[in-house]
Amino acid sequence: MPRVFVAALAGALLLATACDRRVEPYVPGEEPEIPDLSRIFPPEPVVESPLEAGPAEPPPPPGAQRAAPSGPPVRGSVVLPPELAATAPASGVLFVVARSPGGGPPLAVKRIQAPRFPVDFELGPDDRMIQTLPFRGPLILTARLDADGNASSRSPGDVQGSVPAPVNPGDTGVRIVLDEPL
């Protein structure tokens, strides 16, 4: 039995003297110091290549798709008839939307804050919702004057309209009449 006691005492003494951390006594009200992380994580050296001329474009992430080839923008105007101008929202947001004839999510959307009618618009590849989808026709164009500026809500007083026939990228003189009150 005394051997076990002596071995335990020797082990405790060894652990007490073998600690390489300096532990200071607790001081009430003492503020902790922010650790110097540069000792753990040294700063990476800045390597500038003499071949680089300006900021480099980051490489696409693995598996990323490039933007699809697309056609030119569609140009036209949105008109609000005088008989609906009095009931339409005065400081609304105009959304011009292009969709594929088969349905689905919008292909491209243009958001125009506080429009003054008639409004000229240009809707093209830069306005795509998903850059990997091509901007090509035929396209169904619609427009909606929205009172609260939220594209997903419909409020009384909002007005919408659409082009009667599909259009193609590059078409000009497209006219959308906001003639359907919601």
C-alpha cells in the first residue's frame, strides 16, 4: 500500500512541476488581453507578379457555368392610358418582365422606380435573372405598375399590361399598354 501512495505522490509532483504554462493568480476586475494571433497565424507574404496589369478576374468556381450566349436587347415603351392614370399608384415601381412562352420563372426583369409615362425601356441580357440562361426569343413581355414596389405582391390599384404577340431579341418599337387594373 505504501508503494501505491508513494507512486501517486510522485506522479502528482511530476505533473505539478512539468507544466510549461505560466498561470498567473486571478485578479478581480482584470480585463483579458487580446491574444497575438500573428504568432499562431503569420501573415501571408504579398507576392506581386510583374506580369499582372491591374486586378485579375477570379477564376470561376469549380462546376460553374459560363453566361449563355444571348441576343440584343428589346427596346420599346410602356404607356399608361389617361383613364387609368388617376387610379394608378403615383410613386410606384414599374416592372418590365420577359418570359419564355412555355412559362416558368422570369427570364429578365427591369425595375424602374417612380416612372413618368410614357416610359422607354431596354430589356436585354444584362437584366437576366439567371445569367446562365440565354436571352433569346420568342419572349412574352409584360409590365406592371406596383404600388408597394414588391414584385411578388399584388395590391388594389396596381395596373398591368402585355404585348399581344411574342417578341424577339433586337425588336424595337415594342409597346406595352398598362390597361388591366388589378
